[in-house]
Amino acid sequence: MTESAGAVIGLNLGLSYSSIASINPHGRADVIANEDGERQLATRIAFNEDQVYLANQATPQLVRNAHNVIDRFVGFLGRDFASLTDAEKQRSSSPVIDNKGVPSFKVTIAGKEQTLSAHDVTVRFLRALHQTARDFLSGVPIAGAVIALPSQAFGDSEKQVQALRDAATEAGFIVLGLIPAAAAAVVAYNLTSPIPASLHSSSASASGSQSYREQLPTHSDAAEGTAGAGPASSSADNATYTKGTELDRTVLVLDMGGTSTSFTLLSARAGLFLPLASVFDPSLGGQQIDNALVSHFAKEFTKKTKVQLDLNTNARAAAKLRNEAEVTKRSLSASNSAQCSVESLAEGIDFSGSVNRMRLDLLAADVYSKVQERVKEVLAKANKEACQVEEVILAGGSSRLPGLVERLTYLFPEEGPSPTRFTASIDSDQVIARGCAVQAQALVRLSPKSAERTHSAELLLKPSSTQTVKVLSRPIGLVVPSSSKANGGAAQDKRLVDGALFVTLFPARTPLPARRAFRLPLASSSSSGNIILSFAEGTEQIRTDKVAPAPRDPEDEDDDDEEEEDEEVKTAFVKPDSDRLIEVSVPLSGGAKSVLIELVAQANGSISVEAQAGDAGQKVSAQIEGSSA
């Protein structure tokens, strides 16, 4: 069956939860609901007599039938039993066993004891997801799927990636591609992807000329989750990028799953994403917050009823409380307070308690601190400062807890020339699946014989293969005098070097070939003569300033209070080389309000420059040879 005859989907097969997305008739990626209306599906399967329970239906089985419940199995694909850690083996559900070196599970199905490998369980679960997608799509054939690699649990293991592909194929999926979860999260927002000219409205002039900025993306929160990257709505509340960062951004993807968290720093360049550094913590996830809530509610139960509740010996009570605590945590991501109610928690006594966000933040303080530490770790690994990160994308259910987000904002600049954005307009539980659906749609739009489609097919055959891409080692830009409008006023003062601002046109690590455009505003007095455009390479640097704290209210002062220290504020800037790459003289035409500058960098490092004042000015061309590629 051809791809045009069916639908394509995106699949996030998470270690704890999974989700499926498809492209709706409006071109938007939407997460599919199962027959119970649920979009976030537990990666879990349970057996009770001749009944098979899948996803969220399997969760209640943890209370009375835990030995026949299998979860946390995806990470075992393609691995030997000897490679499993003690933490991976510890579980309240069906224990993992060594079956001839293969991680497996022993369960009772219809009265008979059976041993299922991680592959067997994954195929069963994926087959159920495939059926869920078919039911939602009213029987429309599924022509292909892009699947997210679970966090960084697979690392660089080609064997594990191949095992996932084999399981998906056996379950009935036509696998179009496998992409890292972090990349899927970025793709969901079409981050830095230019809008093709063909997708613009017909408001362009008859000659086809358009403002170069019309081809730049608006901020991802303005038109999130749209396949094809069509133009964003023009409503007044649309967010926009800081000028000059539309196509080039350094992005941190924080993916906080149930049992693990990954931190991935990416260089996003006009829709191409290059990994800079990553950190994976297999012991840090939403489950640690659940544990804190469970402990809190257990103490509350004992305090109210005087009944001692030992969760280490009362597995049934622990399972009941854990299931409800997770629901409570999810509620607190949207509400200031939430209830936790459990029938017959212990000795036939019901429990009902409440908790607010402030209490949750106190209980989860250690988890929040560890997340902060890992963020600092991934930045240090990439030799980056927080002020060099333009965007943070949140993925995974627990990442959207307001207390955690607030703690994270302390690490990044909220003001200045380029404040860090926290992007979470797409439900963090859904963002990875939706990104996979967008990628699937992009793949099927390619010609089957195109180089991009061929490369994608080759990656499926050898998932860990890499393609060497030439990139610029240093930024290239325009050196603008402090008197120019392009400097942006006082907000840019900290980035001035010797009275001039380096306007980055090609950031470091830009894949080649590449194209960029910049519109340089002109002063109203610039009506004739020539303007000199000075191009140079530069060096990325960090400026550190001490800022005195705001004056304190005399009524609030306490003689015992320590004097507040100056705050340390860091600003990223580029220092231009003293030697210029080239200087271009552009004639000014009457009434010109700006100069449009376009640069095209070739794979050999040469750069062609074209500049024009206004729409009717004379075009000037120049060539830069041998830049730092």
C-alpha cells in the first residue's frame, strides 16, 4: 500500500508511559485517545486468568495481582541480563528473570505459567497501540510511523535500536524513522524551521517579492504542533522570537519521565539540530516525587487513624497509595491543591487527604535540586553558560510542575538582550509523540528517490550511523557602530565591544551550505551617498557584571539580617576580530529605510554577499573566501 493511501503516525514508546499522535485534517499533530478517552497510556501489561489488561487498565492489577503485571520492559530490548543494574531489577511488579541470558518475565496466563522475553512483551504492547491507532482513525490504514527512541536509555546501542525496530515491525508498524526523543520534542514546535515561501499568503506583490522576515518562524508557542510549518496566526498575543534568533538558537530539552530524566543541549540552525551535550540520570524521575507523596500520605494516615502503616511490608497498601499519589501529582500541575483518596488503605480503614503545591514543593525539594544540578552538568559538558541558552523545552509529565519550572528559571536569564524562553505550550506528556507525527508527515512528503528519503532509509538499516557535516567553527557577522539603529539601544550596551556591536549572521556550528538574511535599519538622515558594511569573524565570550540589590524598605530591615551581596549577571556576546573579512560599499537610494543583506555560505567555506538599499537600490555583490569552516 502506498503512503498516500493511509495515515502516518508518531509513537512515543516511553519507559513508563506511551502515546500516539497523528496528523489531523487541519495539518495539526494530535495525540490519539484510546477507547477510554485516555491519551497518556501506561507502558504496562497485566494478565489475570484468561484476561489481558493493557496500558492504564493494567495499573489496578498492581494492587492484588502484581506478580502478573509487567512494566519497565522497554529498556531491556536488545540487552543481556548480565547488563542490568540492581536498580533495574528492583520492582513491585513481575520480577525480571534470566532466561538463557535474555531479560524475561514469568507470568501465569489462563492457568499456565509462561515466560515472556522483553521482546515478546514489547510486541504485544505495540500491537495494542497499533490497534488503538486504527480504531481512532476509523480503519484508515497506517502507512508508516516514526518512533522516538526512549530518552537516552538506548544510548548509542545499535543492538537496542535495531531491537526496537524489529519489535515495531513485528507488531505491524511500517517504520519510517527512529529519532531521539529530544529531537522529536524540538520538531513538535518546528523550532527554527523557515516557513517555505509557498506556504505564505497571497499578500505578496505580483512580482513575488516578499519581506525576508516573512519567511522566518514566529516563536513556537504561537503556532505549535503544526505539520508543514505554515504561517502562524497574526493575533496580537502571538509570541515572537527576539530579533536575530529566529533561525539560530541553542536549546535545552528537559525530558522528565517516570523513572529517568534526560537533559539534551542542541544547536538548532534553520531546522537542523546538532547535539552539543547530553546527561541521562536513570534514577531521577517523576517516581521520586511520587515516593515523597506516598511517604507523606502514609504518615498522615497514621496520624489520623493511629494505625501504623509500613509500606515495606504492606505491598497492597503501597500499590494503592502509589496509584492515587500519581493522580494527585498530576492534578497539582494544574491546580493549587488536590485530594488523595484511597478505599480500605489498611485494616479496612479509608484514607482521604489533601496537599497543596507549597507542600509538594517542600516534599520534592531534593528532586528539584537534583534536576538543577543535572542542568548545570549538561551546560558544563558543552562548555556553555546559561545565558547562552535561548530556549528550554519541557517534555515529560513531571517537568511541568510549577515548582520545578520556577526553580529552573532561577538558572537562566529572564531579562537582557536575549532572555531564555521556557516553551511548554504543547502538553509535555504529548510533545514527543506529536513531534514524531510531524516528522513522519515530513518524510512521506519527500520524493521516494530524494537524497533525504534515501538517507532516512539508510539510517533504519544502520541506526547508529552518522553523516559528517561541515560546520562553521566560528561566528560570522556584521560589525555595526554603536550609533546604528541595529544596536537596539541601551539593552545592547553590555554586548558592545569598542563601541560596536557584532550582529551574528552565521553562528558557530552552522551546518554548510547555509543562507541567512538581515535587514539593517538606516538613520533618517541617510538619504544619499554610500554605507560601508563591515563583515568579520568573532569569538564567543561571556561578560560578568555585579549588580547591586534593590534598596530595602526601611520598615522591613532587621538588625540581625546579613547584608545582601551583589548579584552576578552574565551576558553572552561576540567579540569581532580586528581584521575584517571584507568591507562592502552599498549606494543609498533616496528614501531607503534599510539595507537588505543576504549571505550564502558554501560547503567549502566561501561566502557570497549581496546587499541592496531599499527595494529600488543598486544590488552589490561580493565574495568572502576561506572562512573558518
